[in-house]
Amino acid sequence: MSETIEANTSTSEANTSTPKANTSTPTTQEIEEVITGLEQLKERIVNETIEAAKKAKMPKAKVMDKLEKNPDLSRIDQALKELRLQQPTSLTETAKQLIPKARIVSFKTWEGVLPTEVIQLFQMADDEGRYLTDDDLQVLKNCEKMPTFSLEAASLLRDSAAEIVDEAREKVLATYPNITAEGGDLYPPARAEACWRDFWHFLRCITYGIAGDQTDFTSAEGLHYMNLLYQELLVPLSAMVLGLEAIKTASLKRFPGEKQAELAPYFDHLVSKLQQFVTS
């Protein structure tokens, strides 16, 4: 990687090192403020790296490798991990039991349609809670049943996930300006961050359907438990549906008009499932 990118991705030791402990116990709000600051710093480092890489026309694989090995990002991740351990556990026992059951993706209906090894590839990605990698997509390209556009669309949405989630978040905050304020449905900040993470995962699940060329990619059982989990956690369902619809809008605008119609059903499938939470 070029020296230019090296310079743009480095930050001072003082900016990323874990704050030294003091004799007083930090409040929950103080911990959340530090976490928010570190997350913003991490996002800035990543965004600057990507922008610099684009200008330098660096290979994506090389940029991702550099990000993984960036010592500043490693220190930030470690600091975040330690700070989150200091946060009080607010989950009820019911919520803790529901979380592992609330897996909304299922590839059951894909059996007999796609090769077993292809389904296993998708299953592994979902088990690890990640988007399909370039290597995954290359394997799928070698499968004659997989449309090229579907794989290209899944790749584009994966690479644009952060920006798409940001646009969806802005839509929610504009519609519900007090939702993250004290007393709001997404207060304290940890609740809001959990909501934005769900947006990221919603898009992840949708990209599975797109890449697999299958609009039916959800689990009725997993959705049932997610509905119960959202009720237990008092998640603002209308805001979540709005956010998912905003994810659809932000995603589709990245494609030509004729392709938008082709991709819309994958988003509509999950939107309709989430809308049922509101009416149930």
C-alpha cells in the first residue's frame, strides 16, 4: 500500500489508546459517551482509508487486509470490548433466552433448488453473521444457476452497507427527532446503536436472498422469536419498519430503474414480515 494511504490511516497513540483508569467509577452515561466517541473515530479511520484507496486505485482485498492489520483499529476494538464489559447488563432473562432463537434467515426452501454446497456456503455466512465475501461470490459465480447480476448486486450492497444504514438512520431520526433523546424509545445510546446494527443485519439477510436468487429467505420460527424479543425489549416497531423501508430506498437508488424492479421483491419480503410485528 502507498505511503499516502499509510499516512491517511494512521492516528496518534493518544487518540486510540484506552483511557487510563482513575480512582472514580465512571457512570453509565460516561461509558456510553466514550464508546460513541471511539466508534466514531473507528468509522472515520475506515472511511478515510477507503476514500484514499479509491483515489489510489488500490485493490479492495489489499485495503481490507490493511484495515484488519491496522494497530489503531485493533486498539479501538479492544478498548470498546473492555468498555462494553463495564456496561450494566439490562437484558431480562427472557430476552437472553430469545436472542439465540431470533435467527430470521432460513435456507430450507432452497433445498432441491440450489446445490447443497451452495446452501452450505450461505449457511456458513449466516452462522458467522457476515456478508458474503469476494471468495464466496467467486464460488457462486462458478455455479451456473446463479445469475451474474444477482451476485454483482449483492456485492455492491455489501460494499455500500455502511452508507445505506447511515441513510436509513437519518430517515428515522428525521421522522422521529426525539427518539434518541432522554426518555425516547431509543435512549440510552446503546439502544440506538443496537437498532442501527439491526439495520445492518437486515440488509445482510436481504443480500443472501439476492445472491441466491430466492425471495423466500426467512424463517417463520426465527421471525416469531424476533417479534417476541422486540416486544420484550420495547423496540419501537414503527421506527424499525420505517428504517427497513429506508434501507430499500437507499439500496435501490444505486441501481438503474429496470434493475430496481427486479430487486424490490427481496426487500419487500422482509418489510412485509416486519410489518406483521406491528399489526400482531
